[in-house]
Amino acid sequence: QVQLAESGGGLVQTGGFLRLDCTASVSDFSTLVMHWYRQFPGKQRDLVASITSGGNTFVANSVKGRFTISRENAKNTVYLQMNSLKPEDTAVYFCKAVERGIWEYWGQGTQVTVSS
């Protein structure tokens, strides 16, 4: 069982930045594939970024060049650095861990609001 705790959301002005942290309570964090999703009101969750156990990354086109995903295995933490934020980035952001390609675990979500 993997428990995830997100932090770092909040209110920021257009053009500002935030960093989201997701910390996992697990002993083998380095083996997990980690993802960040976001969910707009009334919509399904969309993949924002992913990072493999080996450090390979994927970033969605909608945020490419502005968002960066990284991980720090010694701290059991994955980060989402969000720069040049826009009002359309306003959403609830969720962290997801995938264990052995089979089991999926979600965090509780953190609200990001970008004011215009």
C-alpha cells in the first residue's frame, strides 16, 4: 500500500509559479512510476507529466516548456515545478503512483488557482 500526500497548491497571479510536492510513504519509492494529473471542474483527470523510475520524463503539450517534473528518491518525493502559470491552469492537481505496472495509488489532490 502506498500513501501519497500532495502539498504546494494555492493562489497565484498569472505569470507566477508554484511547486507541487508529492511525498510517498513507501520503502521502495525509487521503483515507482510517478504521475501528475489535473482535473478541471466537471471533467475527467488529464495527465500532466510523468517520470519513470529511471528518470525519463513526459510532459503534456499543453504545459510543455512551462512545467517540469522531477523526483528525489532520497526524500520519497516527486515535484511538479509550474512556471508562467495561466488562468487555464486552474485545477485540482493529483499525484499518482504506479507500482509494478499494476497497482495505482492516488493522492487527495491540491487546488491550484491562477488569477488573471
